[in-house]
Amino acid sequence: MLENLPRLTKNRLIKYACEALGLGIFMFSAGLFDILIDHPDFRIRSLIESSIIRRFLIGLSMGLTALFIIFSPFGQKSKAHINPSVTLIFWRLRQIKGFDAIFYVVFQFIGGALGMILISLLLPQSIKHPVINYIVTIPSSLGKMVAFFAEFLISFMLMSTVLWTNKHPKLSKFTPYFTATLITLFITFEAPFSGMSMNPARTFASAIVSNVWTGFWIYCTAPIFGMFLAGEIYRFKDSLLAFLQS
């Protein structure tokens, strides 16, 4: 039985490591830019009083980070999922094998945690400041159900955009830019409701360092459900279109 399992070849291990590196860089960048832009001891916060403008700057920084990862050699190698939810949906759509999907997810969690640990070691006082708080993603005062719905919605929107733009040759080359734009907008406008995660490994990375697990189940379920719905609509698009036109 074991002899029928795929082998952990060098090429496979490199792809898994690329996923770890990608999310590690994303988490390190998230912590760094959150500190530079939002920490009260840094000049930017005193110069820009508007929280929504600061969130836009953080969102723009993370959108650009995502573009860097996507277009980097290591991102190109693994296709830059850097998100267990994305990997699971691509597995559902048979764009990645189950064996690879398992290791993608494991390495995403490892890489995200290592990225967060690194920024915590380099800037321990800044990252643990109450304003930054290890960039944890937790529900707002509006409650867990609002956070769940918000995470579900943005995850559905992101995956729908990726799937439908990739389907069209003229739009597919712009998919990374659509993704970066959505990340920027979600951090700007949605973050106050849930912290803007869309990514179980991203939330885990902050939680494992801060030991703040508030509403952790939300970030392990809502992104998957949202992206799953987007994937199912995409899978059955022809049937749905025929039904709507009938």
C-alpha cells in the first residue's frame, strides 16, 4: 500500500519550500509594514491621523508584497498559493494532486509561523505593542458572526476573481494585479470587521506567537467555505447558466 504513494522527490520538496517561503515573507512583511505605518512611536502615524488612510497604505504594501511573491522565481515554482484555502480549492478543481496539497498546507503553516517568529525576534517590543499585537486577526466588537460573514464574503470574492479571470486569455495575465488590488481594498475596508485574513495559516502564524486564539475557528472555516462556494459555482458554471437562461 505504501509503495503506491507518490515519492517526495527533490522537485516536490522545492515546491513545498517555496510555499513556506512565500507565506513566511508575507507574514514578515505584514508585521513590518504594520509597525512602520501604525505603531505610535513611528512618525507616519503622527503624520497621518486617518486610520482608513493608514489601512490603505498597509493594504497597498501587502498587495505589492503579494505581487512580489507571485512573480518571484519561488512563487512561479509553486504557483504561489500561500493559503491552505486556495490549495484545497485547487485540489477540488483537480489542479493539484492530493499528496501535494497536503504538503502545501503543512508547509504554508510552517512558513507563516516562521515569518512571524522572525519579525518577533527582530522587533520584539514593536510587534507586541497593543496597537500592533502581533497583527492578530480577531473578530471586532460587532461579534463573531459578523467576522465570519465578512471572511466568507471576501474569500468568495477573491477566489471568484482568480477563477474567472484565469479562464479568459485576455484577462489571465492581469489576475495577479486583481488579486493585489482586492488585498489592498479588503485591508482598507474589511479589516475593521475581522482583521482580514482569508487564510487559516496566516491567522495561525499570529496566534502561535501571541497565544491569542479568539475566534480561531472562524478563520479556519469561513475562508474555506467562501472559496469552496466560488469553486463550486465555477465548476458548474455551464449548468448554472443553462438553468438561469431556461
